[in-house]
Amino acid sequence: MHGPDLPLFLIGCGPSTPDASPQTMGFKAWNLLQMAEMGLPVPPCLVLGTPWCRDTASRAAAARPATWRDALSALEARTGLQLGHRRHPLLLSVRSGAPISMPGMMETLLNVGLCDATVPGLLSRTGNPRLVWDAYRRLVATFGEVVAGLDAHLFQTQTETLAGSRPDQDLDFSELRTLTQRHLALYREQTGAAFPQDPEAQLAQAIEAVLHSWDAPKAVHYREAHGIANDIGTAVTMQAMVFGNAGGRSGAGVGFTRNPSTGEPGLWVDFLFNAQGEDVVSGRQSAHGHARLAAVLPLAWQHLCDASKRLEDALCDMQDFEFTVQDGQLWMLQTRSGKRSPLATARIALDMLDEGRITPEEAARRTAHLTEAMLQSTRVVGSGGDALAPAARGVAASPGVVIGELALDESRIRARQHAGVDQLLVRAEADTSDIAALEQAAGLLTQRGARTSHAAVVARQLAKTCVVGCEGLRIDLGSRSITLGGQRLSEGDILTLDGQTGCVYVGTARTEVDVPHALLDRLHALRSRPA
């Protein structure tokens, strides 16, 4: 603890403090602590608790190195690395974490501590020049966006210019080194100052930016929409980096211990090889399911399955987790109770009751708000009659079938609200800054992205139909039109979005309602139990 009410915690660096709680250290860090105490592989970290976010003075104090230097020394001793060391540099992720989960609403910075002076040390330690230059260019771009307030598209444009149509994973170390130099020059050009080369200054500014993101418009809007108090604040977690971008036996993933759309048991995982976590959750790239991870890295997959079971056993709920695999080694980076559809809410609660994980009283509490109408689903009628063939297919990310007008942004949705016509938000990639538009839309369709990206998670929480990673979709904002499976469409044209199958139809598809009779019977039996 730092003072009477400004807490600072260490995880994985010795005995935990009895003062730790979700309220004082945020749920992200609290769950990291639970995982570490369960013996799961968690990189060590230090945490500035939520009271550091309460006012301008405490935020300024949180960013001063004197506040956290001693705790950082303990982290350095645990890892055998040191922030800013030329031969053995420690790199950190700096993450937000409120006492109530707010997925994607605040900021994260990765690879903090990398600079011109520490590049040779990381090269020597890893023997992987591609990892080093990939991490450095990511840091410069993210730092420019989150700390300096630059438009992320400035850096994305540089990347696209160099890469062409190739994914980032196909760039070699020399190309990434060139891209880093271009990012550094762009940072200086746009800010009038050089990118900070002092790792301690990087960390101080990253802490300040993460705390400031508590007041970002999207975070404020999310709290207002979900009745979350503005004074609970966010913690800041500084965690030793592990690298999913270390080659073909590495990667980053997000998963659910059960299907968040249907509630079916079994891991539901998105994974990107040779990538970092932001690649998955940002929605900027389309990820693979678990089959390829299981085939290429079967031991890491088995460890993930084991960790999934242990999480459910300990926390008694379906979990949404983030993980990294570095050179075949699994590392758990986050877990939380997963957002889910109403159908999944009922199925998971009833299954966990049958499994003996929760009591009948807890199952009844979790399902008390559900109605029969909420558990019904709509499906597109199959072949025959006037059923439409899908124009394109994506990845089903949030269930339901919705029919509405194509809309490319929030302003279009607002302008058409008075007509009383459902609108479908269509984006190349959905960012959490789109939450206001998503709240007003009936569904979301994206060209890129994964079913576990933050936008898809929020869509499920809002019960919005969502299809992501639709490769047959192209968007032309200049002409306010799209191309879908070779057909050119304009805003206002009608689409049908099927969140069960990932199919997208042009026009109004024929649908019918499915009633989950067996599930309703189980729910009725639960509610009929004697008190």
C-alpha cells in the first residue's frame, strides 16, 4: 500500500496483500491475482489501484516515477530484467481495469520500454529481429495514438503503403525496421518532438494516458448506458511483456469457456499466429478459430483447455479470457465473466446447475430477468419458395436475424431514426468508439474482425445481431456505397443479417421463429422448484 488510501499492489512477486479487492485494484488485476494464486501461468505485474484515478492530483502523483519505482524494482528482481537496461531490458504492457468490466472502453499500451538504446538488448535476448522491430513499430504507433493524440490512420496508412495487400505477419524484419523509422519520423513531424527515448518517461506518460482514458467519450457513454458510477475509477496494471509475435510457435488469442451466443459447452477461441493481443481485440484483423491452434501447438492447446476448466471450477461462471503463446508456452493475461446472449445466459446457468457448479438459488438469480420472448430466435428459411441465396458470408459473432437499411455511420442512423426503419451498421472494422452507433443500430456487419473483438463482445451484450470478417464486403465511403458479393449497394438498400450462420442477404429474406422448447422446459422446472 502507498499511503492510507492510495494502493499499489504486486502480483507474482511474493505474498499478496490482504487489502487487495476488486474495488481497490480493479477486476482485471483482481482476476490476475486469482489466476496467479491458482498456479496458472501469469506474467508478474504491479498495479496502481483505482484511488489513483479519483482526481487530478492523484493522477499526477501516479505518473511520478517516485510513486512506483520501488515496486518496479521488485518486478525487475522477479523477472531478472530492468526497465531501460541496455542488455536485459524489461518491457511492459500498461492496461486499464475498472472494478466493473468495460470491454475496450479504455486504453492499453504494449511494449513500453523499447527505444533505440534497448533494441540491441532485446535483439540479443530473443535472437529474433522480426519480433524486436515489430514490437518497436507497434509501440511508436500506439504511443502516438494514445499518448500524443494522433490519428491512428496516419500510422495505418504508412503500414498499408509498405505492406500493400499483405498482412502484417508477412512483413520481414527489414521491412518492419523501415516502418519503425517511418513511424518515428511521422511522430516527430506530427507532434513537433521526438518519440521519447527514456523508458521511464514512456512509462510515466503511459500511466497518465491510461488514467485519462477513464474520461474518454466512449468510456463515459458506456458508463451512462450501463449505470456505472463515474467515481469508481480505473486501476493501471503494468505487466511484464510476453510476446505472441515471436514467430510461428507464438500468437495471441481471446476465448470463452463456453459459446457466448448459444451457451453450448466447449472452448470458443479466436487466435492469430505471430501477433499481439490488440490484433485480435481491436477488430482490425480476422482471426482463426481454435482448430489451427490445436493442430500446430497441441501442448499449448491442452494447457489452455486445462486452464479453462480450472477457471470455471474456481469462478463458477463462463469466462472470457485473453492469452498469449510465446514459443509454445501459454501465458494467461486476463479473465472475466463473459458477456453473453439471453439464450446463452439460460443455457449456461442451467448447465452449471446440472454440473453442480452453482446452486438452484444462484441459477434462478441469473435467469430471473429472462422471458420466453427473449429466448426465441429468428432463422432464415432454407431452400425452397422465394428464399434468397446469401450474397456473402462472414463469421457469426452475435445471434439473431435482422433486416434493415444499410448505414455506414452514426449520422446516417440518426437521420433515419424518424422513419422507424431498422438500420444495419456496416463498417470495414468496428471500433469501440462506434458504441453509440451500435446502440441505435439493429445489427453490425464488418469486413474485418474476429468474433471475440471488443466490438463483437459489446454487440452480444447489447443483444445486437453481429457478423464479422465478411471477406465479400468492400466499402466505398466516398460514394456512400458497398460491394457485397459482387453486387453494388447504396445506403438505404435493404440487407438481411443472419447472426446464426454468418450469411448476409441482399433484400428481405424469409424468416421464421424458433422456440427453444427443451430449454424453456428446463427453465420452467427451475422456477417451479419449492423455495
